[in-house]
Amino acid sequence: MVVLPLLGAAVLLLAGRRSDRWGPWFAVAMSAGAFVVGLLTIIGLLGRPADERVLDLHMFDWISVGSFDLSAGLRLDPLSLTFVMLVTFVGSLIHVYSIAYMEHDPDKRRFFAYLNLFVAAMLLLVLADSYLLLFVGWEGVGLASYLLIGFWNHKLPYAVAAKKAFIANRIGDIGLLVALMLMFSTFGGVSFSAVEAGVPAASTGTLTAMGLVLLVAACGKSAQFPLQSWLGDAMAGPTPVSALIHAATMVTAGVYLVVRSGVIYDGAPDARLVVVIIGAITLLFGAIVGCAKDDMKKALAASTMSQIGYMILAAGLGPIGYALAIFHLVTHGFFKAGMFLGAGSVMHGMDDQVDMRRFGGLARYMRITWVTFGLGWLAILGIPPFSGYFSKDRIIEAAFVPVDGAQWRAWVFGTVTLIGAGITAFYMSRMFFMTFEGKRRWAPKADGEQQHPHESPRLMTVPMIVLAIGSVALGGLLVAGGFQTWLEPVTGHAAHEAPVLPVWLIITLTMLFVVVGLVLAWRQYAASPVPVTPPPGSVLTRAARADLYQDAVNDALLVEPGQHLTRSLVYLDRQVVDGGFSGLARLVVRSGDAVRKLQTGFVRQYAASMLIGLVVLVVAVMAPRI
């Protein structure tokens, strides 16, 4: 599975311009081939009893140092293969979409090579049988993300966005490196089997530290608080990149890491509580930011941040939430990737504009985009029977379940998920109404001509249709209970207490919050005229437009202190270290200059100096005798 897209990347990068014509389709074939291999593997796994569905496949001996031996291998189990299906299926659809989207780009061969590289790295990440091999895939995903976000790096904002994403992810990677060190010192190994075997004998404090640094890594990769600032700027990349990396796959790697490390979090309840808190903060943070964004892609990015907050919160609930987090991850991968591709279709028909205040009335001109985007919209709202109803609403129910007997946590986190559902309904309905409904507010093209919106070609609309079908039917086909049973060999049995509220009441309240958010958005952005120039808004609105000042906070807490520290170190280096050596050199030079002045070349001066020296010597010798 990993070899095929890796081969595709290598061939396209080495073949050069000769692959411009056939390269994109070759990349599609490599991604689709990985999907077929994954599908055959998952069929074979389904034919096994549940207790035999975790297979470790040895590939080769990798590291052998002293008593430490680590082989490179793959772990084939329900969790890893679920990700394989998501990455390869959605990834292949996005490859097909990209053929039309990047048709006129002179560097499209390089773009498809990077897409294949990303798929290969993501597959290695989820199939690795050790944390160290996972780290290799983790870094490969970060590299591919950097290359794809900055694909149009001749534009300065795009290059800056790529650098910002790269640095933010490297901060998170420090957490994973520290976790590897803790695992090695505690368990004597970093393979999943070694960690699972060693956890029962480890202290709670050690497991808590391990869980917290793993969470730091997850926050960086999945754009969770406080390492979330890079995701909005990453929308500078081509739209298929946003769909593949920042909706369906890479940003979900943090969720995978937490669920894969469930055995650690189960032994560290405090760390698990922090996971829930981070998820709760981020789901509200992203939802609030999404309410004020007029850039269509950045609004979707804020939505992604918020929905992953739901997944992280669910993963922090322990065994009752692990499967629900992955279930929502899968359904979200379909409907959010579909909406990102829909945003790309709108840009294709509107001269690459992204300002929703300059859209409106596009439904009659872009029917397929309108329908497919609308199905994704209903899915993320959680309207039955769309997929989001079966996944996100189950997380809301689980949030109301007392964990470790703490009922206050059920009330707090359950309320947060309800509020998040209402805000989600508002900002996603705002996006849908501003883009497709109401009167048209189209701005002229860059060359001054009038806009002529049109539907995208079939290579773009067919993937959107397939993803829209998943948005409608995937939740009902998988069903949360059956999906939990499928993942039980990895996540364990999910026995839990009853929620603090009756399930029917939780469902009713969720629908009520969703309807209220939808109606408020309809009143403001469909039933009323939408101003082309955004009004000043309240203090909260202005803060949300500025991403709740996350960049300002990062600058104040990290960037400026770092700059002062760097200047201090430079001053110390130049003035103290370099100054000391330079001062010694100057002293030697000046001493030489002083001695050199005694060498005049006049014989009479040398004779006089010798006479004076002789007199001084005689006086010194004779003085004690006088």
C-alpha cells in the first residue's frame, strides 16, 4: 500500500517534463491501486475472528543498538485499515478532481508528485507498528503539507503560510519526540506491543507525562488549541490540498495518535481530562471564528478545527469515545472534503474569488455544486438521516456520560457540545446562504469583465457527487454501534454509565440548537440583504475576524520573547565571546606596535641604549656594596 504512491512520487519527480501528459493519471492510478490493496486487506481481515484482527507484519530489521532491537513493520488492524480506506478513497477522488483543477498549471506534474508523496507518508503513519516508524510517516506528512501549501511559492503570502504551518507542526513534533524518549526509558522500547505490555507496570505520573506530550503532538498536527493558528493561513494552497490535507487526512492524524495511544490514556485519567478540555476549547474556538469569516475556504478551515475538536473531546472520554471519534472522523472526511471541493468549484466558476459577500444566487448557475455542497451542509449540521447525525450527535450523547463518576464533567462538556452544535448550524448555514441563495453580489473579474459563473467539468463534479453520496449514506451504512464493534479489537469494549439526561432529551435539545442556529442564519443572510462591505460588528465579531487574536497572542508570548532572547544571545556572542578574542588580538597588535617603535635602525641609538643598560646593570650590582 505504501509502496505504490511512493513509487508514483519518485517516478514523477525523476521523469521531469516528460511526464507532464501522463503523470497526473499515473498518480491517480498509484493512489487508486493503494485503495484496492487496502480493500482486499480489509476483506481478508473481516474473514477472521474478532480476536485475530490485530496483525503485526514484519518487514525488516531496522535498528539494533546494544540490547535495543526495533524492526520496521506494519500493524494491520481495524483502526489502521479504517484510515487506509479513508486516505486512499478520498485521496483518489481528490487526485481525479485535481486533474481538471490544475489543468493549466505548468507545474502540475510536481503537484501530483507531492500528492502521491503525501498519501504514501500518511499510509506509513497509520500502518506503522511502532511510534518511531509512525514518527517517520508523521514527518513525511509534514514535509508534503509544507510543499503543497507553498506550491505557488512565487506568491509571498503562500510561502509565508507554508512556513508558518511547518514551524507550528515542528513545535508539536517536539512533544512526540519527548514521548519517544519517555517510552524508551520506561518500557525499553517504542513499538506498540512493547508499550502495551509495559503500561500496567508504569506509574501514573509517567503515563500522565507521556499522555500530555503526545497531546502536544496531536495539537500541532490537528490544529488544536493552542497550536491552531496555522490552519487558516494554510488555505493559501490549491483547493484540492485543502480538501485532502486540511479536511480529510493530515489534520486527523492527531486524533489517530490519541486513539492509538488509548492504553496510555486509560492509565492516566488526568491527561485524558486535559484532552477533553483541549477538544472543548477548540470546538468552540473554531466555531466562533467561523461565524465571522467571509473567505469561503477560511470559514471551512475554522469549521474543520471545530469538528476535530469534537473528535479530540470524544477521544478524551476514553473507551466510550474512541470509536465515536474515529466514526466522526470518517464521516467528516467525506462531507468536509466534498465541501472543500465545492468551494474549489465555486472559485472555478467565479474567477478564483473567495469572498462570500461577493457571491449570492449561484444555485441556478451551478446546480451540481449547489446540491453536493448542500448535502455536505446538512450532514455537518447533523440533520437526520445524513451522516453527521449518526456520528457527531453520538459524541454529544457520550459527552453527557459521567466519566470516572464525575457528573460535573458530563454537564460541562455536554453543554459545550450542544452550544457548539448550535454555532455550527449558524456559521455553516451562513456560508451556504451567502454563497448560493439571495441576490447576486458579484464583483467584476480582475480584467474588469463581468462574472459568468458556470458549472465545473465532470472531472471535478463526479468526485463531488461521490463524496456527497457518502455525506448522505455513510452514517447509516456504518451505524455507530456496528462501527464500535468493528474497532473493539483496538479500542476495547465501550461499557459506560447512562447519560445524565435521557437520550431522547439530548437528541431533542441538539435538534433545537441546530434549528435555532439555522433560522438565525436564514434571517440574517437569506431573508435580508447581505452588505458587500462587512459592517463593523461587535467586539466579539471583530475578535473572531482576527482569529480571536491568536497571532497577536503567539507574537506576544512566543515570537517577541524569542526575538529578544535571540538578540541577547547575539549580543553575548558578539560582545563577550567575539569581543574577548578580538580584544586579545588587539592587545597583541598594540604590544607589537609598542615594541616595534624601539626598532629604529639607527646604530647610535642602539649604542646609547646599550650604554644606558650597562650603567643600570653596574648600578644594580654595585649598589648593595656601597
